[in-house]
Amino acid sequence: MKKLLPGKPYPQGATWDGVGVNFSIYSEGATAVDLCLFEESGDEVRETFRLAECTGNIWHGYIPGIKSGQLYGYRLHGPYCPEQGQRFNPNKLLIDPYCRALAGQVNWEAPLFGYQAGHDDTVIDERDSAWGVPKSIVTASHFDWENDRPPATPFHDSVLYETHVKGITARHPDIPEELRGTYSGLSFPTTTEYLKKLGVTAVELMPVQAFVDDEYLVKKGLRNYWGYNTINFFSPDARYSGSGDRGEQIGEFKSMVKHLHRAGIEVILDVVYNHTAEGNQLGPTLSFKGIDNPIYYRLTESPRYYMDYTGTGNTMNVRHPQVLKLVMDSLRYWVLEMHVDGFRFDLAAALARELHEVDRLSAFFDIINQDPVISQVKLIAEPWDVGEGGYQVGKFPTLWAEWNGKYRDAVRRYWKGDAGQVAELGYRLTGSSDLYQRDGRHPAASVNFITAHDGFTLRDLVSYDAKRNDANGEENRDGTNDNHSWNHGVEGPTDDPEVTQLRQRQVRNLLATLLLSQGVPMICGGDEIGRTQNGNNNGYAQDNETSWYDWELDDQRKCLLQFTQRLIAFRRDHPNLHRRKFFQDRPIDPANVHNVEIAGGRVQDITWIRSDGEEMTEEEWNTSWIRVLGVRLSGEILDDVNAVGEPIKDDTFLILISAHHEDLPFSLPQVSHTEIMWELCFDTRNPGLSEPVRREPGFSFDLMSRSVALWKQVLRDNA
């Protein structure tokens, strides 16, 4: 029998010091706390200790002789009175909110619910749930990082790649079978070399914090593939571990980060702090609900019920200091201990709700702004939730970047052929200054995307008018119907060569638009190789070949990959295509901008060009019939300096974009120097363009219907 000593309230969680373990858990409403130590199998309780010490609502104790790897859980005593928001039930084993690793998965055959089956949630269930609950693990923090350093890529130089740990590797023939679908598979040389050659600077990983497969999915033989159902904010999910689930998942995750960093690739985590897997009043009791329900969750005026801004049944109560501390401790842990480079916050508007309305100055954002660790990493908001007033694109604080949903919708509508899109598209191509400039942010605040995990893939966006979600078992009711997609005349797969060619060009058009826009581009993983989900726009439950990447590339898909690689490399090499500051969109006196000398005395950093090569008028911006747009980006005036204070210069570019259904002549603009010509760099009608094509200013270029062409100014060979 081991001896229980008083221990300390901090740090919270289970802390091994090489001699024993300090256990610490926060609960204001509990009347007693039992710590259960389990045998290595996790099936039987070895010993139970009643924590006698409570300091500032933190229950704690120290047990000598316990080692790393010990499995444990908690049982909390207190009132079971759902009408008052209290749901204590000592029959239910609880996961430690601060544990660093979990062993096992939820077993829905166990009595996981705090109330009796067949009754409402006010009738307590007294059956033991321990055999169906994942066990918390005592872990050690040692890992040889071998002088790991974060790539620290400036945000405006970044190209993000949203991917899934399992999805990208599960079908890859060049990755050892035992590593497919794991952290090790993602950091295997085949994967890291692919990402590096593609040119992306960061992977944005879909949720890897320990999550739960929903009961209704398990009963259908499905799984929560996406992972937006978190149950612990510190533990890397063991289902992606090829080395074990007794703490080995931590070392494997760290090794993945280390190897990606060596390849110059940052790791950004998609994190879900807005809700948990415990659902509403009818959900299971796995952790927070049984530890102190009214502290951890937002409750309604009738505290039996939960406020649901997330569409999942509950919303985390980040207004409470302990919950806010939990979130911040978790974020800090992932940065300091796991070396991640940033976070994308799922349904971030839910975190901003102080009372009912979204408040951009809520305590959550204030404390992040003040934190010396978290404030220095990349912070990306999904700037909406499902509650009233939850759509908050452009309204997050200055440290934050945002998934720009307005960019996605504008670009989709334009290439679909909708009328009146040119003015909106102009804002989106130039970094969305209408959304971000007024509060001092820069173009990098706009994370531009056209597709993401939620919705059609790029290939499906041009192949389907309607979703095909029958495999999800919800009679095709799930997933959005508002896709701004176009099948180009045939629904789904086709052998029609004209339709196929147009679809392929539209995919290139969309990728070119994304990678030639100011802001931070985010590619949905697999779009660069023509990944399809066969029309499923809500693959959250498809842990199968519907979602996994198909690496058997035919010639068309290889061509798309090469086109994407060239585009990303071109963008990387030209700061004019990823400016740090917004365009001034007016004539600039070069003498006032780093003493740049330009013939003619004044120049515009950006000029909007119509098809006759002349500048567009104000009236033309708002006409509904225009489908063709040219934009000239001056490389002489970037209004920025490099690390040693020298003015940054680049080539001057002309981007021609046409969503018109017919070919149109486009006159290349005149230039002020007789020795300058225009050179064609990219043309989406000819993705394999290799030989430079040069034309005189004023040349009438045959701009193909539904295409993008990129030209740059060059000196004549004899100049």
C-alpha cells in the first residue's frame, strides 16, 4: 500500500519528479475526490486514494514510488442535481483535464452516461463506467530535440497546407505499411520531401488532440475522421501513433515536429477549445461534466441545459478563470513542450462570447495578447460559430489572422460565372484591405482559401452541382447546400473531353487565383493532385478511401502537381506577389518611398486594367457584365525594406483573369520605357509552358475563355 502525502496544488495534472507523482485537479463544487490507480492492463483498479488536501479549490496529493506510465483516473463526489447544473457522479471514472496522454478509446458499451438509460438526465446512474473510459497516463517530459529550431517563416511568406495525419499517408505506397496513418508516416522522408518539393511552408494539421468517436457514428460502423470532438486538450491522439498508446504517442509526435522542422516546414494545429465530446445534458460523463459542470460549460438560465454556439451540444465556458487557465496552459504546452508553430482555432467566435454577443475584446484575446509565448506564434481564427451574430470575418484582434470565408465565396462565385463579382474580387485579390486594414493589420491577416476539409475538394467543386453525402448515413441532409460549385454541364465523372478539359483548366484557374492573391494562401491537401471525394462535401465520418489521398497519379494529375509546384515556387521568389503591406492604390511619389528613382516621377503601386489596355474607370468597377480583369502590380514600389534596411524591389507583373465564356483580345498595357517588353510566365490554358513568350506593349493577346495569364515586364535582349 503506497502512502499519500499532501503534495502541492501546482502544477495541475500528474507531475512525475523521478521519485513519485504529484496529482492535482481543480473543482469548486466537489465534496471529495478519489484518485484511482489502475493496473497496466487498464482493466482493474490497483489502489484508490482520497485526496485530503484542497488549496484554492485545487485537490492535490503526492504518492512516492509511482513511475512514468502509471494509468489513473478520478471519481468526484458532490451533488447530482442537473436542475442546478451539478452533475457529480462518483460512479463515473473521469479523465484528468491536464493529463498528457490517454490510453485506450471510449467504449460505448460501458455505462458512460451519468443518468439511467430509459430515464431523463435527472435520474442518476450508479453503474461503474471505468472499463469504458480512456485512462490518464503519468508521463515524463524528456525528449532529445537535437537543437530543434522553429523555421519561423514570416506569415506573409507562408503557404499553408491543410492536411490530415492519416489521410495524407494511409494509401502511400512508398511509406512502410506500419507507418501509414501515423505521426511517423507524416514525418517519413517520402512525405517531408514531397511537401518540401511542393513548396509549402507549413502543414495545418486537422485535430490531433485526443478525441472521441461519436456513439451514433460507431453504431453505424463509422468514425469521427476529422477529429472535431476533443476530450483532452493536452494529449496527442494515440490513434495516430505507430509506437503505442502508453505515452509513446508523445515522443512520436515530437519526432514528427522535429523532422518537419528540419525540412523547413512549420506545424500548425487545428485546435477545438470551443466545445468537448461530452455533448449536452444527454451526453456522456467522461471528464469536465463530472469534475465541475457549471465551471467548464456555458449553461442556460435553466442550468440543466447547455448553451450551444457550436452545433455540438455544448460550449466551453472560457469566461471562467480556471477554464481560461486550462486553455492557456494547453496552448503553452504545445508550443514549449511539443514545439508547434501556431494554431488554427475552430469556431473561434465561440471563444469570444463574454455574455451572449461576440466580444472581440473578451478575456480570451486579452490574455493571449499579453502572453509572452502564445503571442509569438501564428494565430489563425475560424471567425465564425453557429450562434446568432457568430459570423465575425474581419473583426478579430490585431495579432490574429483569419480564415477568409469572403475570399472563398467571392473566388468561387467569380469562376462559376456569377454576375457583378469584379469589385468584390478586386478586394480579395489584394489582401482584403476592406476587412483588415482599418485596425492596423496587414494582408497576412487574410488566410485565403478556396477549399478546405469542410466542403468539396477542388476537383469536386468543378465536377458537381450538388453534394453526394449518402455514405454518411444521414440521407444526404448533412453538409452545406450553398457550395457555389459548377459541374460544367455534366454531374460527376465524365468521358466528355471538352468538359474534362474545361474542368482541368478551371482547377488551374482557381489555384492560380489563390497563389497570385495577396495574403496567405492555404491549399487543401490533395487538391494539387486532383483529389476527389466523389461529391461528398462533408467527409467527417469517412475514415476510408473517400478521404485518404490517392497517390497513383495519372498524367493529368502529375501535370496538375507540377503546375502547382511551379506556381508556389514563382510566388516564393517574387515578393511583389506576397507583399507585407497593403497597396496604397493611388499615385505614389517615389521620392517619399525609400528614395526610389523612377522615370516619369510618379507611379501607381497597383493599376486595374481593362481589355483595351487602359485603366478601368470608377463606373466600370460596379457594372454587372464585366467578367474580365487585369491588374498590374508595380515591382518598383513595394514600400518595404529587407532585413538590412534596403528597399525591396521586384518585377512588375500583369495578371489577366477571365471568367468569360468566350475568348477575348486583351491589349498588353503600354509602358514608359521603350526597352521594356512583356513576357508570359503562366497561362492556365497551357500549364506546361516552358519557352518564354515575349510581346510588345500594345500587343493584342488572345485571352482564352475562363483562363488566367501572368505576364511580367522584362528588358529587351539588346537593352
